[in-house]
Amino acid sequence: MIPKQSYGRQGPVVKEKDHAIVEGIDLPGHWNRMFDTRVLTDYDTGTLEEVTSLPGGESLGWCYQCGKCVGVCPVDIVGDYGPRKIHRDVLRGGSLLEDPNLWLCTTCQNCFRVCPKEVDMLQIMPAAREAAINAGKAIPPELQKVFEATDRYGNPLGENPRKRADWVKGAGVPVPVMAQLKRPVDVLWYVGSYPSYHPRGIDAARALARIFHALEVDFAILGVEEREDGDSIRLAGEKGLAEKLAEANVKTFAKYRFNRLVVFGPHEYNAF
Ligand code: SF4
Ligand code: SF4
């Protein structure tokens, strides 16, 4: 038996056989370490399985800690984050469903772009967040406020739904509303919550209305009938609310006749 070697203060326990016969060749113990079971680290795999067992959460288990995602994660730039850290934390027995880091990922998918193992946070995070919400885990108060405002008022800003089309007053051009127009249009423009309420979004909405006029587009909006598209709500884990919003909007779309639906941003595009 070769004596155990000392590796400073972290010396591992190395199991070795005296020798092994492989295809007639007698190998001394020094060469056959892999013929005996070695436990390098005794992991509790339960917290990883808590995520990988979720539909959409599987790919977290594919991470092999290469670190390529670290430099591209926008959250890592302002803190210590990224799929690599999430994976490492659950490997160490931390529950992602109870970790404040669960709510930090912006689901930008930048990490997926560089990941050799296709670990997909755009799937993992909504699935884990939904599981956390369903299990009654703590969620950030500001996010809870957004969920409640969206459910109650149909927009995440908590603004009055009756004022959803107030922005049209300063557009400088007529902005027809479907319910008042009472005829089919070529373009139904889904404006969205932020362009309807947020000052910077309103500027963009008014600019697009003027562009439609300059191009002589036959368009109209839903006005007060429009609801939040719900894509960000889905990514934040409130799938039930996202589905409720989608159903309400689709029901409203079905009331009118139009050739094309035009949306302002990627979230609306994803939702519809
Ligand atoms: S790039 Fe992919 S495999 Fe590499 S550490 Fe990040 S998530 Fe893991
Ligand atoms: S998807 Fe999440 S973890 Fe990946 S780069 Fe974007 S913020 Fe970072």
C-alpha cells in the first residue's frame, strides 16, 4: 500500500488497491486509483433536483462550471451572480426557491448565448419562480406590488385603467379607438402599458402615432379595453396572472376585425 499523501491542510483521503491485473498486466496501486469507488464530495442532490425536476428547470443540471456566463451577465456586473453561481449554490445544498437570488435574473438570455451546455435561464427562472410562488415562499415586496397592481388595474404601474388612452390627447394627430370606429382596420396597434402611462413611453407612443399618420396607415387602438400583455409577469413566475391577461386581451382582439396586429416591443411580441 502506498502511504497516503499529504496535501497540506486539505489533504484528501485517497483509496488505492495494492495492484490490479488488467488484460494480464499487473498494474501497481499507483496506476489504478479509478478502479475503486471514490467519493470526492458528498453532495446532497436534493436542492438541485428541486429545480431540475421542474418542467423547464432541467438544464440547470447540465452546468459544468466553465464560467463563460459570468462575464456576460448584466446582474453579475453589479453583484455576484450568474448561472454558474446559482448552480454552485444549489449543489452546496441551498434551495433556489428560498434564495433572494431567484428574483435577480432579468431573463435576458445573454448567458445562454455563450453557454456550451445550453443552460437556459429563460426557462429555469420562470419555472423556479412559479414553484416558489405556488409553495408560498417569500417574494420581493415590490414584485408582489406589481402583481397586485396588474391584477387589479390591468397595468403594472397601478394606474387608472380608464386613463389608458389619455396619452392620445397630446399626440398631435387623431388616434382612432376600435370601439368608436366601428369598422375593420388594416392595423390594430397594441400600445402596451408603459407606452400608455410612463412619460417616456408616452413620448414614443405619440411619435409612432404621428409616423402612422405620415405613412397613411389605417390603424386604431383598443384604448381602455387594452390590458397589460403579461409577458414580464410570466417571466417573473406569475403564470396564472399572465394567462388571465392573455385571455382578456385575446377576447378583446376577437371582437374586432383587422389584418395585422402591431406591437411596440418584444414582450408584447412574445405574449401574442
Ligand atoms: S456557461 Fe453554462 S456551463 Fe458554463 S458555468 Fe455558465 S451555465 Fe455553467
Ligand atoms: S439570463 Fe439571467 S443569469 Fe443569464 S445573463 Fe441574463 S440576467 Fe444573467
